Amino acid sequence: MSSAETSLRSFSQVVLALNASLTEARPWNDFLLRLSDYVGAKYATLILTPPNAIGLGTVITPAAPAEIERWYRDQFLDIDPFANLPEGKVVSLYEYVNEPDFKNSAYFKDFLNQVDGSHVLGVDLRTSGGFEARLRLTRGSGGEPFSIAERARLELVIPHVRQAVEIYQRLETSRSEEAVIAGAVERFAVGTVILDHSHKVLKMNRFAASILSEQDGVSLSGGRVVF
């Protein structure tokens, strides 16, 4: 297999992982792991902030222990100088900040250096609905700066990430709306059952489960509601 074919195959696997990750139990994880391999990074991090959010966003770094994710989110996210990048543009850390000053900063000494990080590539995306996604690729200490070819690989993926973030925002909005409706229905003590096209039960609330368990004219049989 030629190098061009290998590169195309790797790119295809990254995009497939991106699309599949939106419906997985841990969205984005497999995509970020594949992306870090594709670009040659130690860590791939995605920071998602919904519109009008009060407080911190969601930080996802699947290659790092959960405690490092929490440590960054709780103590360093707000002081990270590698933020508010030009929308949609891939930028390297030392193009954006002065390297000597950065290496004297508390952020570098207390966090990046402690997690064995060095060179970072980043891109910030903002959706039409106000959702913000920050994507960061980090090399281990002693690593070389990202090459032109590696930056080009990331740039190829960005339009697909933008589309995925748009879809993710719509899914999250739908989930929020569904939760609000479900909460309102619960307060009125109404039993609700959601069925699929073959009339099998997909979801029910606790009031519906209680009514069906009584088997008084309506019950559950073989995964279907029967009268």
C-alpha cells in the first residue's frame, strides 16, 4: 500500500470515528484517540461550551486520566492563554504566545509541564447557535513542533468536526427539550410510553410502569403494550 493510500485510509478512519462517536455512550472519545494518532500527538482534547453557559465547559481528553481532566477544568481552564483563537484556523501554541514568557507562566509550570506537555496545535469552532468547541493536540515534552504535513492533516478534519459539532448541538438541544417535557409530564402524574414502529416499548416513565404492572385492562406483554 502506498503512503498516499495509507494516509487516505487513516483519514477515513478518523472521519468514521467522528461520525460514530456522536451516538456512543462516551461521545468523542474514539475520535480523539484516532485523531491524536493521525496527527502524531500525545493528547487530543475537546472542550465543549454550550451557548450562554455559566461556568466551565465539558473537557474530554480520553488519553489522560480523569483526574487530569478535572484538574485542568477546575484550576487551569480559565487561565489557559491558548484560547479565543481565530475561528476555524489551525494555530500552534508558540505562534500565539511568546515562548519565553509562556514558559515562565504559572500555567506552564503548574500544569503543562506537570502533564509532560510541550507543543500544542489548536483550533476554535463556533456554531451558528453559539456552541463553542476548542480542539487541542498536545505533544509530549521533548517532541518536535508539529510539521506542515501534520497541520495539513488536522486542517482536513476540521470541516467534518464543524459539522459534527453542529449535529451534536442539535442532539443536545433535543435531549434538553425532551427532559423538560418529561419533567412537566411527571409533575402531572401522567403515564407516558414511547413505542417504535413495531409497537415495542422504547421508553416509559415510572407512572406508566406502575399502571402497566397493575394489569388492569392494560399491561406489558413481549415488550408491547396490550389492552
